[in-house]
Amino acid sequence: MTGPPEFRDLVGDDLPAEERARLERVHELLRAAGPPPELPPSLIEAPDRAERSPSWLPRRRLGAGLALAAAIATIAFLGGYLAGYRHNSFKVDHEISMRGTSLAPGASGLIKIGERDASGNSQMLVTARGLPRLPERGYYELFLTRKGKPVARCGSFTVRPGTTNVKFTVPYAMARFDGWVVSVWSPASHGEPGPVVLRT
């Protein structure tokens, strides 16, 4: 009968000194701990899985249960999506068309305005078509006008080629104004409305 293997027989001679010392400490700790306890007789043979099937759900009903769970998950997802969609949509009270100026003759716009809510705010969906992309740090601004001059800023946006849709919420009483314009903002504007590219 042979004893436990020597450390050198297990790892060889080609280890760095630091790694060899660390492994030798671990080897000595394992030898001091001794062999694991004997396996109890009750665990010598694996249990029969057929005898251990869950009694609360017969096998023939497992597929139906999974299908029901999938259906419930789908309904919950669609319900959340529809609730969020309704929350983000609004009833359109009226629409206003915009046309391009000489700076953007092929451009057009449409503003859909919702009814004022209990707090006095109105939601708007602004659709802009054909506006050119602006240089970096440039963007467009939507204003309400009085006597044709932009006086109330409603929001700012950038565009992509084709059609761009943006939503704004504004607190203004629309009857106090006579129109709308979209102007170009750039760092050179110094906070003032820039050249007008769309107007009502």
C-alpha cells in the first residue's frame, strides 16, 4: 500500500518559486484536512426520477399550463403597450398647415393641436417635411406670432431627411396669437429668432 503522493510528484519542478510556495501551502492544508467522510448508504444509488414527478401538475397538463402562461404574458405586454400609447396620444382639436418660405421653397409643415387640459396646457404634434439638415449645433425653433413677428417660443427640434415628427406641450392661449413660424437657430443668432423657413 502506498501513501499519499509527494508534492513534487504532483506539480513537477518547472514552477516559479512564488507559485510553488502557494501551491505547497494549499497541498499541506488539504493533507491536514484528511479525506472526505464516507458517502451515506442512502446516497449510494441515485433516486428514481419517475417516482419523483410532481404530483401537483400531471404531465398531460404541463403543455397547456405553459401555453396559458405565454398567453397571459402576451396580454400583459399588449395591455401595457396600449395604455402607454393612449397616454402619449391626444385628441386633435384642430390642424394648421405651414408652407416653405423662399429659404426652403420645397418644405412644408403641419401642426396638430390638442384641446387644452385641466392645467391649461395644449399638446402639439408638429410634422416637418423637406427641411434641410443644419450644421452641427444648429436647430429649428417653432414660434407663435403676433402681427407676423415670432413672440412665443414653443420648442426646438432637429430634422432628418424626409419627414420629422416632434411633440411639444405649450401653455399658451392660442387665440392671443395670429400665426406660426419655424425659424433657424444657430450660435450666431444670439438668442433671437433666426431666418424663417416655414410659416402659416
